[in-house]
Amino acid sequence: MTPVSAIPAAADVLAPELEVLPLPDVADRLGLPVTRVHQMLRDGQLLAERRAGVLVVPAQFLAAAGVVKGLSGTITVLRDQNFSTEEILRWLFTEDDTLPGTPIEALRGDRGREVKRRAQAMGF
């Protein structure tokens, strides 16, 4: 079994009322073994934070068909610009009146191209 410390996770930076799922629940929702979810976190396809010692993933990262389309690409763009996991999580859940809503809501609403464009522009 993979040690928990080997799985990248942010500090508890998101709003406490935000729905989050422990990794076994994420695995169940995705129909994958929990070890595959660990690998997705290591590969940057998903992000997690640690709440009260438990690794959790924001529920909004998951859609009926799996991980929200465009999320992993957006994470990659921001990581390539040296944004930390904490910074990426904060950005994804910060209200932006010009979207409108948050970047994660825009990704869920099929506005991924605009979110990725904004993520790319943040590096300049």
C-alpha cells in the first residue's frame, strides 16, 4: 500500500462548507480501485487537500462520466507555471464575475476553453 505522505495534497485551504469526498468514496464514484485514485493525484489529474488528517477531493471535481472534462488539463497548465496545489485549489474555487461563477463551475458548465485560456494568461 502506498504511504499517504507520497500522495500530494494541499493544506485545508477550501471553504469548510464545500462538499469533499474521502479517497475511497472518490474511487467508488469513479468505479476505480483507490490505488488508481492515488495515482491520479500523483499524476496531477486530480487534486486533494488534507482535512483533519484525511485526504479529500472536492466533489465538484467529479461528474457523472468521471473527472470533470478539462480539469486535468487546467491543473497541468497551472502546474507548468509553478502554481502550488493550494494556489490551484484556491483559484478553481474563487468567484470570478467575468465567468460568471468559479473556474470549476465554468469547467462543469462546458466552458473549459475559457478557463484554460485564463489559466494560461495567469503566467504572463
